[in-house]
Amino acid sequence: MACLPCFYMSIHFLFLYLSCQPIDAHILSRSVKPLCLEDEMSALLQFKERYEIANVSGGPLAHPKTLSWKNSQDCCSWDGIECNENTGHVIVLDLGSSFLYGSIDNNSTIFRLAHLEKLNLGNNHFNYSQIPSRVGDLPRLTHLNLSASFFSGQVPSEIFKLTRLVYLNLCCNLDPHHDRPLLEMKAPGLRRLSQNLTGLEELLLSLVNMSSQVPNTLANLSSLRRLNMDECDLHGIFPPAIFHLPKLQYLSVDHNEDLTGRLPNFNSSSPLKELQLGGTSFYGELPASIGNLRSMEILNLQFCNLTGSLPRSMGNLPLLSYLGIGCNNFSGFIPASFANLSNLEYLDVGKNPFTVQPTSSLSCVWKIKKLATLNLWRINLYGEIPPVENLLS
């Protein structure tokens, strides 16, 4: 049964923004930059006409980009469009959070933009359309964002042919009426993805229903910096080699109840900043080497099957701001080294069989000046809790 006082970090969407050209280079090239190609302008205008502008996008940067598209203007100057400065071909179509509402299929004119390198359709409403298989006709794509846009059905295998991808975001296509994932990537989809898209740096698949094990081949993605597979119905043993990917900074597999494994020994060279395993069946003790994760900022291990005592080395995480270890089977005492966690703002140790005397065992916690949230629910407190003014001092 869920433990209400234990909180999870919200799922965070990641949107990449293109870097601007230096001002002087832009000025020098303005006089020779070719205009948008007529057939590509036509394709974009036809795409625009297929969609209503509706209140379907959220966020402070959301706005209806296509409303500003005019036939009388160079399409390379349109909102959300970027062209190759030498050829005039459209290479970026960024319509994320653009209030687009309507269906999309293989007849969409965006598939005539054969030189596209970055395509962002995230945070719109495509009316439960399947992802068109013709996305595979855009072989130059390096970035593909189809997140939170009401796509449904099986992820087409043609995506696995986009071997130049470094960023793939299919997350958060959720049915709001039944609170269930709309997209599926059944086996062997994840294996094929990891075998073909070997240059991936960011892979965001939260709320894509996979109902599969995590393939060992995922550990071959040596460029991976971010891996997010929350609520994917993953099961089996999580490959420990993934923890050791040389560039991995963010790893989140929250809410996969049948996903199991043990935390490995961590190297001091690990770049991990965020590790989210909450709501899984990871078990065993925390390794003392967890103190080697000097870049760690968010560590969420809530609702797992972890046991044993907390290693003193956890006090060696100077950047840690969030520590969630509630709803496990940790025992013993909270290490005095926790007083060294000077950046800690959130601490949940609730529903663990700790034995804690507030004035002594928790004295290290009272010393953390930035601590804003502390959950001690259902731990074995004995003795009196000091007056609040003493804690704040």
C-alpha cells in the first residue's frame, strides 16, 4: 500500500534549445543567405492548415507559433523554423508547445522536409494518432521530440532506423481519462533501439508501456547522459552495467514495481547527478561506495526493499539536495556524517525501523541549515523532541 507521507519528485520534461549563431557571423551572412525553398514553404503551409489552434499546450513558453507564418515571408524567418544558411533547406522544425490540435499520418507534408535534423512536436494534441511510420523518411534527424502530445499505439520500428539520433523523447503520452500510457514499445523494441541508435545521448521513454526486461545492450550506449524510463512496466533484473556508463548523469526508472536489482559498487569517476529508483523492487544494502558519487544532487530510493544500515559515507555527498529513503527496511542509526550534507533541503527517512533518540541520534540532522522538509513518519522515536526554536538554531 502506498505510503502517503513519502513524496516523489515530479516527472520532469527535458526540452533542448538550439544555440544561437554569433552575432557577427549572422550579420556577415545575411546578405548571401538563400531564401526558403518554395516546395518546403508549401509543405509547411499545408501542415499549418491541417491543425486547429486550441488550448492544449502548457508552460510559460507555450504560444501558437504557426499563427505568424505568412506566405509573403521567407519561411526561414518563421517562428520555430531554422534553415541551412548555405542551401536554404529547412533543418529545424520546432513546434513544441504550439497549441496544435488535430491528427497526423503518413500523408503529412512535414515528411517532404527531407533535410530535417531536429523535429519537435512535443506538448501538443495529435488526437491519439499513431506515430507515422514515415518518420523513418527523415534520415538526417538528430533530435526527435514527440512527448506529451497524445500519440498512441505501437512505436513504429522505423524510428530505429534513425541512426543519427542523439536525442529521443517519447515520454508522457498519457490517457488523461484512464491514467494509462498511450504508447507501447513491446519486445524486442527496446533491444532494437539500443542496438541501432548507438549515438544516443538522451533517451526519455517515461510512460511508454514496454512490458519487458531491460536489455543488456542498453549498457552499450556509451554516450548516454540521461536515461528516463519511469512507469514503463519494466521487469526482471536491471543490468548493473548501466550504472557504470561513463557519461550517465541522470538515471530514473521510478514506478516499475517488478524491476529488481542491487546497487553496484560505484567508482569515484561516476558523473551521476540524479538517481531515481523509487517504487521498484531493488533490494539489499547500500554499498559504502555510494559516497563516491560526489556529483549526486537527487537520490530517490523510496518504496524499495532496501535493508541494512546507512553507510557513513553518505555524508560525503556535498551537492545532495534531495534524499528519499523512506518506506524501506533500513535499521540502526542515522549516521552523524549527515551533518556534512550542507545542501540538503529534503530528507525522508519515514517508515524504516530506525531506532532514534531525537536529541542525540538526530542531532546531525538538526545541523543541516538548508533542510526545509523532514519526514520521520513511523520510525522508532523515543525521548522528547527538542523545542522548535532549538532546532532552528
